[in-house]
Amino acid sequence: SAVISQKPSRDICQRGTSLTIQCQVDSQVTMMFWYRQQPGQSLTLIATANQGSEATYESGFVIDKFPISRPNLTFSTLTVSNMSPEDSSIYLCSARLAGGQAGELFFGEGSRLTVL
Amino acid sequence: GNSVTQMEGPVTLSEEAFLTINCTYTATGYPSLFWYVQYPGEGLQLLLKATKADDKGSNKGFEATYRKETTSFHLEKGSVQVSDSAVYFCASGGGFQKLVFGTGTRLLVSP
């Protein structure tokens, strides 16, 4: 089992600003991911956070808009840059534990961003 | 690419009623299938999984069977409780494949 802490849990942001979300895992992990959950839609994978190197982004997501860091095994940040109202969403951090079952991910509670 | 379709909610039931939440998938190859659950104020957590055709995953009274012929993985429970109220997500993938999630189905159980 694992506890994944995300902060902030929610925020209201102004258009054009940037916000960084932090994610901390309390266990040994192999992989960390960032997802977006827009209202009424499924979870969409943004990127895989790679320790000490550039993240691997999914189609439709770019580093300039969603820079991601993972300076060590258990910590990662996601920045949502130059925000617009379309970025209003829940952003979820998840992790696969070392020795965990294939496909079993642990999730944080999410960060709910509202962009005005 | 892979995709998952699940029934829209909310599903509203009385305590001790029978629950079915439908889920179908499209995939290349033979993915593993999962149900995740998100209780109010908590993160998603794995509820059950099945890794090959005809496998049945089960946990906390919930069951789902991997049906290759109908590409389905419907979630069932014989008698729901108020504490089962949550959002349920079907997903496919696993291993070296990305997990692809459905849109989630909210279950509301009243006493």
C-alpha cells in the first residue's frame, strides 16, 4: 500500500498564470504518472515522470505547457503553464510501487484547478 | 487505440439491491482489465482485476469476469451497502501497456 500526497488540493487561478502541483509518495515506487480528469470525462494520461530526465508526454501534451520534474524516486511536480479556462480540471498524480501488481496504480486525491 | 466504455451514472440503488455496472473495451491484443473505485474525498484505488479471458476478479463482495467474446468486464455485487457509494472506473491495459480508463460511474446507495 502507499499514501500519495498532493498539494494544493484545490486552487483558483487567474488566466495567464502558472501553478505547480507537488506529489509525494511514502513508499518505494518504480513509475510515476500525471493524469488529467476533466468534468464528465475519463482520466487522461498526461505524461510519465522519469527520475532525473525529461518526462515522456502523451499525444496532445507538450513540455512547454506541462513541465514535469522528478528529482528523486518518490517526488514529482507538474506545472500547468500560462493557464486558460480550458485547463480547469482535476490533476492526479499516480505511482506504481516497487514489487506491485502489474497495472496496479496508487493515486493521490487530486488537485482541482479552476481558471478564471 | 485501446478504449473503455462504461455506463453513465449516477446509478441509484437502495441498500441490499443488486448492482451491475457495465463496461466494454476495445483493444489490440489481450489487455488486463481493472475496476478502480474512488470513495468521497479519497484517491482512486484498485478494487479488482483480471488478467486473461474467463478470469474472475473479486474483492469486497464485488466481482467481474473477463469476457473476451463480448469484450466486457461488468462489475457486479449481490447486495450493496451505503458504504459502497463511490465512483467506479473501469480500465484496461497494465504490464507495459498504459492504463486506459472509462469515464467513471457514480453509485449512490440509500438506506
